[in-house]
Amino acid sequence: MRRETELAGQVREWTVDGFHEQLRAEGVTRAFAVYKDGEILLSHPGLRPLQAFLEQSPDFAQHEGVFIGREEGVPALFFAFVHSTRRGLSQGGLRFWKYDSLAAVIEDGLRLSQGMSRKNALAGLWWGGGKGIVTLPSRYGHPSELAQGSPERLRIFEAYGRFGASLGGVYYTAEDVGTKTYDMDAIFSQNRFATCISKELGGSGNPSVYTAIGVFRALQAAWMFLEKTDDLTGVRVAVQGAGNVGRPLIEQLDDAGAEVWVSDVVAGPLEEIKRERPRVHTMLLPQEEADRILGLDVDVIAPCARGAVINERTIPLVKARLICGGANNILSTDKDAEILHQRGIWFVPDFVCNRMGIVNCADEWSGHLDEDVRNAAELVYPATLEVLEAAREQRVTPLEAANAKADAEAARLHPILGHRGRRIIDHLIESGWHS
Ligand code: NAD
């Protein structure tokens, strides 16, 4: 056991660049760790530390496969996390972000990918759960430093498209933090397994406005659960992040008569809000003070920036009765759900309320109708009520109630495809995908 723990520890010590260099030195361009019949199979013996790490990770959740790729001359590593393909081929956003270690990449990917299985299942989509990660080249601090259309950005996402193509459809890409519609277009230029592509190419475009509508409807439903009314007039809401999701959420809240505070770490979006929404209170907070918005004397907190903002350190600051926002993985760990519950703070799990992004893109290959998406957004309201009522009835946290329902749905096999994703993974291994 000690040996396994030591091995797993190496993954924490591997920087992304160090791991990339190791793959390069060994001439490895594709690697995998695949879970089958209770065991993790590796493409290369050098991945033993990764195997130990996965075995010890609370987030592993029997992921069907973790796939890693790189291309000569491209300064980024590619990951596809495939949690479950029982309900269909795996689908989830592609994150383009900077990570301190390989462990941080793997932990983020595993959590997000399992979250996608739950989100897709609860939304009634016939898709499994997966997530992609492209690591930001280490000389950059933020993905926005690589401008749209820059040759380097294009090269990275086209290469990711070839990596996705090689996976034979077991993972379908969508937009996520750090990626934009034009990155999906670059991927789509290399494979047919991309969604959230631009309208010009027959896709559904940026889904964020729909995501915000879903979060707004969830917030109303939760208020109905707590206060027997979904009229938000005078309700005090603090929104963290004025980006693609935060911004349209603020507008809906303001239109509904709520009193809104919004924070961001950059001034630009706040300046616009000040001009266009004079009733909204704006707070420009540097990253090290970003948590201040969470401690405001308000009724609701809506995290719409980053994950893990609700954690052991920030929960004691919270005065709100309700947390409901668009960010993925708002809680740092599942234990936080219990701490919130004990403190009488209700939490709407993010995969219940922020589903509309994926709902908008998921089925775009079968034609896009705005009307479908608007109708689907309305379902977020009853879904939220159902989760909160089940939690109250069963005396469990809303997260436990939502996980139980989502996991039961995610375990159902696709009525036509069956467990096709599993067969694709088996085929990849048998046909020497990694060699
Ligand atoms: P975005 O990048 O457009 O906006 C995020 C905003 O938050 C930016 O303005 C950024 O400056 C700000 N920010 C970053 N750190 C902050 C901090 N500590 N405090 C305050 N502001 C901070 O991203 P987005 O598309 O709006 O997504 C926001 C969250 O919602 C992410 O967690 C994303 O995974 C999740 N999400 C988005 C969608 C979608 O449709 N866009 C769907 C589902 C989930």
C-alpha cells in the first residue's frame, strides 16, 4: 500500500511540462488508462504512477477510460476523460486551462466528466458523460492570451481535433472554460465528433444565454421551495463572475426586480453592466479577495465564475440561505454539501441547474430548433423542485438526492446503441490505437 501511495504521489509531483517531456522522450504520442472488469489497463508501463493515482482517487468513479495525446510541435497535452458510455457516447465540454501538475489535470477531468454523466442523464439526453482538457502552453497565464485565429491557437485545436478523430467517436467535444465556438470549429475541421460549432457551420453557437435561463429558472424554483413564491422582487442575489453566463443571469434577475450584486476580477464586464444596468451593484475584486462576494448579507449566492468556490474555508463566510449558480463543480468536495446542509443553507447542484449549455449543443447534428431549447429550459424548474423536495423528504442533502436520481438514469443503456462506447474502447485497444 505504501508503494502504491508513493507511486500515486509522483503524479502530484509531475508538472504538465515534465510529463509532456517524458512522453516525448519515450516516443509516446497516445496513451490510455482504461477500466475493464475491475482492473485498470495501461497502454504503457511508464504510466504505473497514474494507475496508482486513479485507484486512490475518490473521483475515479470507475471511469471507462482516460486517454492522453500529444503531437510533435504542439505545446499542449490532450486529454479525453470518458466516465460512462452506458447512456450513449460520452459528451462534455473541452477545457483549455493552466494546471500546476498532472494530478490537477486528472482530478479536474475526472470530476467534470462524472458530472457530465449526471448532467446529461438528468437532462434526459441520450449521451454518456465525458470531458476534454487541453493544457494551456506554460508560457501563457490565461487562454485569452492566445487570440482568435492566431496560428498557434488554431494549430492546438486542430491537433486536438485529430486526437478526437482517433478516438472513433467515444468522446464528443463541446465548449467549456477557456474554449470558444471558433475552437470547436477548428476541431470540427478535423473530425465529426464536435458540437457547439458556429451557426455558420450548421451548429447551435454559444449556449451561454440558455445556460443562464436554466440557472434563473432553477433559482426561481428554489425560491418557490423556500418561500412559496417565485417572485424575486427585492430578493438579494450575489453573482460571482460577469462572463458569458453571469451577464445574462444578472439581466434576468434585474428584470425580475431582484437586488443584484456582481463581482469580477477584471473591470471590462463590470463597466458595461454599470452603464447598462445602473441598479446593479458591481464589485471589482482582485483574485485574492474574490471570496468577498460570497460573504455578503444576501439571500442567494450564484457562483458563475469558477468551480470549488464553496469549500471549508468559504462556507463559514456565507450568510445566504441558498446557493444556485452556473459554475461547474461549485463545491470543493461532496462533504461541503453536508456542511451546508447542517448550516441550513440550501444548495442546488450545478449539474441540475446549468444543464442548458449541453442541452443546446448535444443534439445539434439532428437539426436545431430554438423552440426545443426554450422548452427544455422550462424543465429545469420542475427538476430543481423535485430534487429539493426529495432531499427534504428523504432527509438527505440536495446533492445526494440529485446524485441518486442522476446515477440511476446514467446507468440505463442507450435503447439503440447499447453500450457502444465500451465496444469502441475495446476496439481502440485491440487495434493498437496507442502504438
Ligand atoms: P466566462 O469565462 O465567460 O466567464 C467567467 C467570468 O468570471 C469572467 O468574466 C472572469 O473574469 C470571471 N472570474 C474568474 N474568476 C473569478 C473570481 N474568482 N471571482 C469573480 N469573477 C471571476 O465563463 P462562462 O462561460 O460564463 O462560465 C462560467 C462558469 O459556468 C464556468 O464554471 C463554466 O464551466 C460554467 N458553465 C458554463 C456554461 C456555458 O454555457 N457557458 C454551461 C455550463 C457551465
